[in-house]
Amino acid sequence: MIKKVFLVFLIVAVFSVGFIWGRGAAQDELERKFEIYLQVLNLVRNDFVEKNLDSTKLVYGSIKGLLEATGDPYTRFMEPKNYKEMKIRLKGSYSGVGIYIGMKENQLLVISTIPGTPADLAKLKAKDKIMTIDGKTTKDMSLEEAVSHIRGPAGTKVALGIIRGKAKEPKDYILKREKISIKSTEFKMIADKIAYIKLTTFEKQDAPQEMIKALAMAQKAKAKGLILDLRGNGGGLLDNSIQIGSMFIREGMIVQTVDRDGAKDIKYSSGQIKWWEPMVVLINEASASASEILAGALRDNKAATIVGSKSFGKASVQSVRVMQDDSAVLLTIAKYLTPSGEDISKKGIMPDVVIDVPTKEAEELEKSEKDIQLDKAIEIIKSKIQ
């Protein structure tokens, strides 16, 4: 009985916070609708066949339903264990299959895979549609639910039903979860005096420090040009994209965010520039969020030539709000615009030089280990440094 009373009190208290913001027609309507919610809650408490219901599940389920009703797949609730996993992931390691997923037009998609992980070795591709997870349909499944189902203890398996391209039926991929260690940057010298840096994620908190080290190696090798590869980079922390952008842009805007009231918050380069030579940036349909912020800033500030295919088109900014029980709400609080004012939501960044690679052709090129986008980037860099 105490649990039931506490449950009602907790929910009433949570919703009552909204009522003190100021009354109006919309607020009165919300209060009337909430009375219906309380009626349903009382029905469950008094008439549901099972008496000993878990109050935590009821509250968490209510919160998830509330956030899902916003229609924004990136606004979601994380239970304490999920929030704990996220904090661990920001340090660069977690247990899973090495996949970044997103939602586009209510369809769960692969955004990218982490090199060397089970998802990568299984040849999962950007734009693959995830139709089922362990036999359960992903229709009406939230992004957070999907992430929770895909992750799990190292050594266990998960089955993903994938539709690729114009296929009619899903193909099952059985992936064995393992400990995933994320390295933000990969550096090597290619061709003559050209440095290549693959930036795999903005998610790790030390991604800017890794980039500084990679640029130092490029300078030590006396590189005269740089190719920054953002293909397959599903994004991460907004601040990381601003810090890394400041390494290439001496002065000027990196990004502008716009909140619900239309107020703009403009982020400028810190001027801590680390690279002065010609630069090409590679993007594709799996470059999302923070990758698009960086690519847009470099393009609009004329700090680099963008090569590849159109990016994913995620232009929303999320804030993590931690609750008293260490659960958390990942809430979309703003959208971002490129320095020129472009809203790339759902349409992506269009490269300066478009090199589209159709799926079938991409598979053939992969077998032959050819990379026509990279080849074009090398060609452009060579023309700039000669």
C-alpha cells in the first residue's frame, strides 16, 4: 500500500511541476488529460489481476511513453543502468557489437560500424534497415529500446534482421557481443607528403586530445596536405566538434544553435589552430551530427574542400538531464545551423565534390580494396600542394 501511495504521489508531483509554470488554455488542457492518466492508474492499482506490480516499471514506462509521444527519436529516457553504460562509453569502452544506429522516417537504421568490431566484420552497412532484434520487430521501438536490446554482456549473442537496398525479406545476422574499445583517431601518411587522419567518433571525451596528437604526427612527418576522413562517423559530443573545428579555423563561427524560442547561441573558433596546410574532408551518408557540424564549419569557413556523398542529416542537439535515482533524460533542446545559416536536418551536408558510390558498386570496390572517394581526395590535395 505504501508503494502505491508513493507511486501516485511521485507522478502527481512530477506533473505538478509543469502546472506552476503558468496557467493558460494549453496548460488547463494538459491538466484535464492528466486526470485521465490518474484514472487509468487507479484502474491498474485497484482492478488489475496482478496485485504486486513493480512501481519502478510503472513510473519508467510512463516516462518513456511521455517522451516517445514527442515524436523525436532522439529524446529518450535512460534507466540508471543505461545511463551508467553511456558514461562508460564516453570513456571509450563498452560491451556490444560496435554499431551506431539512428532513426530516419520512423525506420531504425545502421548509421555506421566501428572498425574491427563484430558489426564491421559481419559487413553491416550504413543505411541497412534493422527490422528485428532477436526476433522482435523494431516497428514502434524507440531508439533507446533498440540500443538496450543490441547491447549486452560480452560473449552473448544478438540476432539482427537486416534489409539492405531493395531486398524484400530481412537477412539474419548473428553477432557475438564483445568488449568494444573505441579509438577516436587513426593516422598514417599516404602518397607523397599527404597525411590521412580517420576520425571515427566524437563520442569519446578525449577525442580532441587524440586529434592534437595525430596532427602533431602529421607535422613531424612534414606533411604538406591533410585528408580528414569523417565517413562512418556517427557523431558524439557537440563540444568535441567545436574544439576540433577550432584546430583548423583561425577565426570565425563553428556552429550556431537555435532553441525553442528562436534564441541563437553562436560558437566561434577559439583560435587554437593546429593545422595550416591544404585540407580535404571526406563524408558519406553515415557521417552524422557532430561530423556534419565539423564538415559544415570547414566548408563555410573555406578551410577545406568537402568530398564524398551527402551526409546523414541529423541537426538536433541533445542535453542530458540526470534524475535523482541516476536515471537520465536525453532531451532535444535545440537544432543547429551551419555558419552560413543552413539547416541540414534530414537533408545532410552536400559535398563540394560529389562522389556517390551505389551499394552494389561499393561492395565490388570493397572487394578490390579500391576507394574512389579517397582517390579523388588525394587528387585534389596534390593539386593544392604542387
